[in-house]
Amino acid sequence: MSNQQDDLAPEKTEGFKVGEKKTLEEYNKLDQNDESLRRWKESLGIGAGDSVSNPNDPRRAIITSLALEVEGRSDIVIDLTAPGAVESLKNKPFTIKEGAKFRMKAVFKVQHEVLSGLKYLQVVKRKGIRIGKDEEMIGSYPPNTSDKPLYEKKFAQDEAPSGMMARGHYDAVSKFIDDDNTTHLMFEWSFDIKKDW
């Protein structure tokens, strides 16, 4: 396994075992007379609205956009459905003011079956040296429907480092992966920490 793959391997929770995979139809029929299970399925959106899954697209999760949210500034949004958008992320760095509080936001779509344990992993390097690794659980989601065509996840707020030594260029690799170890999107990107915007 390459160093990059090691860096982006999700943490394992001791004793956690991925549950048995079920189809949407199996979930709908599961214990139909169990009121608490019925409410749980409704909270997931199972059985509400018409499917918006594209039968010609085998992907289970489609990340449609990423955004950088900063208090008091307009969001910087990257439309990942645009041709070449993912490939251009590495060469078009975000600028973040030192000490600024920010958060990432992902908008995504799930299709065909329940997506279990979607996680976001990120490794940040400066001058080739790993300086940080983040992992954030996004959750489990049923396929989107006409009632809920997209999901949005705002990540935990972060604060950019500050000071002369922190300013400079940073490279990052991020990926969205699920409990089945399916990578739904992996991309390289970069950002610059500057004294001002």
C-alpha cells in the first residue's frame, strides 16, 4: 500500500462490525408492524417520495459540490459536476486568512441503495511533510428522492493557523469513503494561508 493510501485509511473502531447489507425493498418490508422501526425508517426518508436515482449511473454517492464557508464572507463554491472541476482543484488554491474560522461543506446525492457510514478523510502536507489528518463521519443515508433531492453536510469549524511560520502553501488529499471501503471521490487540492484575503 502506498504512503498516500496509508494516510487516507479510515480509523477502525474496535468491535464495530458493518451490518448486513439490505435492499430498499427489504428495509421497506422489515417488521412492518413495528412502530419504532417504522419511525426510524421515516427519519431516514425510506419510502418517502419518488426515486431520483439515474439507472444509467452505477455510482452510489455523487459529491456535487464543495464549499469553503468563512464568517462574514461569501462562500467559495466548487461545482464538481462541471467538466475538469476535480482535476483543477490542485492548481487553484483557496486563500485563507491566517486565524480565520472556516468550515467545509459538501453537497451530495445518494442513489440505488442505502449508503452506510460515509466518511470524509483529509491529509494536509506542507513542503511534503504531513502536518495533519482529519476524519469526519458524515453518516448513513438512503437514496435521494423527489422529496429530498440532495443532502448537505457542514463539517466541524476549524481555525487557520496564524503567524509568520504558518503562512504559505499547503497541499491536501481528501476522499469520501463508506463502511464498505468504497471510495466515492478522491481528489488533491491546495490552499494558501496569507496575512490577509
